[in-house]
Amino acid sequence: MSLLHASPTAGYVTTLRCLVFGMWAAKFAVDPLQELAGLPQSAYWPPTPLSWLSRETDLLMVSYGALLALRLAGIASALACLSSGLLRSAAPICCLLATIDQATLRGFGHVNHAEILLLLASYVFCLSAWTSQKGQHPEPLLITLLMLVTYMLTGIHRVAVGGLEVFASDSIVFWSIENASRISAFNFGGGAWLGDHPVFWLPMKVSFAAITLIEILGPLALLSMPFRRFYLVAMAGFHIGVALTMNIIFWENAVLLVFLLGGDLIPRGEAPLGIGGSMNEAGRAV
């Protein structure tokens, strides 16, 4: 039994960093953040940390020009983080802009936790760039731990708040039908189809309870490869099911899930660095 990502290779860490900040660059590039300026200012009440600012500053930050500048600066800083030489200076800026981006969206009532893990991953790379000694690479392990703990806490919260009733009732069926009826950029029709076929309600409720248990046991994936493979398959099925029935796609989580838990299944010939390992001038692990 060995700890996952105890000895990541330099190439693996670089690829993970490019995935994290590449996804931020894509999000800044695709999301028309400046269009929020067209919404009524009375609807904007930002959460922490933007709530610490004055109301006048809050409203200034959601002007068209300010939001467009935030978006363009976000793209530039995220792309700069793809370079290891610019990471120390660009990562704090990118993390700050990504935090403002997410707080701004939530200030208009948008509730979505799809970007939370991606935001935490960028924080990890930023802190590591400033605190880790040269050659140390704790990022894959820390991000994987954050991911597994996030899923675990989601499962625990579900049980603590909903109790067994949330699994015995038709809650998951209702959520599927209700989410499927919302306006969305895509609609697979699974939620509406499910509502017309009650024969599938019981299997869905059983799978809901099963996936909750798997989420709670998630941290075991750090230690056991057989469980890691099982967890990866189960969570992939969970995300596919959520997409088909609720029209919710956590593509950021899916990318990190596959890369962080499935990456060690791909043979790599590069010498591992280890969490506390280092590289000599020839580029070999010492």
C-alpha cells in the first residue's frame, strides 16, 4: 500500500499545472463576464471577500469596463502561469482575479460549486511556488486530497442534513426532474424521461445511497489502488448520470478526477521527484 502521488514526475506536475491554469484561461475566454453589467445593480450583493468593500466600489467593479478588464487580465495571468518561470509572479494575480470572478458571479445569485476545486488547485500551485523548496512537488498530492475531501464532506453533509430520509424518499428523482426543466444551454432529456418511467426510480435511489457512501470513503483512494480504480469508475458514472438527468456538467472536476486518480495507471519512464525530492543539474532525481 503506497501513497498516491508520493513521487510525482516533473512532467506530471507540469501537465497538471497546465491543466489547472489552462482551464482558467478557457473559462475567462469563454464566459462573457462583462454582460453582467447589464443586470440591475440592485441585484448585486457580493459575498466575501468582495463584501468587505464599500457599496460604491462594489458597483464600480461590476461596470462593463471593469468586468471586461477583469476578464482580459484573467486570460493573460492564467496563460502566464503556464510558464514555470512566470509562475511565482503570475499565480497570485491569477488566483486573485479568479476569486473576484467567482465572487462576482455569486453576487448576482449564481450558485455553482463546479469551479471550487479548480480554484483550490490554483491556490495550491500559488502557495507551493512561494513556499516549497526547489525540486519539491506536493501539488498533486495536495490537490488530490482536497478533491477527495471535498467529495467526502459533500457526502457527510448530505447524510447529516437529510438523514436516511433523503435516500428513502423521492428526493433524487425530484431533483433530476426539477433540474431538467430549467433553461439550459443543453438538455439531454434524461430527467423528463425519468419522470415518465417510475420503474427506474428505485434503482436510482439505491445508486444515490451507494455513491454517497463511496464519496465518504473517498480518501481511501490515496492509499489503495484497487479502491482508487473503483472510485474513479464510480465517480465517472456519477458525473455522467448527473449530466444526462440533471443537465449539470462539472467538466472541471471530471478532468481533474481522471488526471489525478487515473494518471498513475499510465506508465511513465521519467524519474520521480518525490514530495521532498530534488533535481540535479542533469535533470535526474536525487
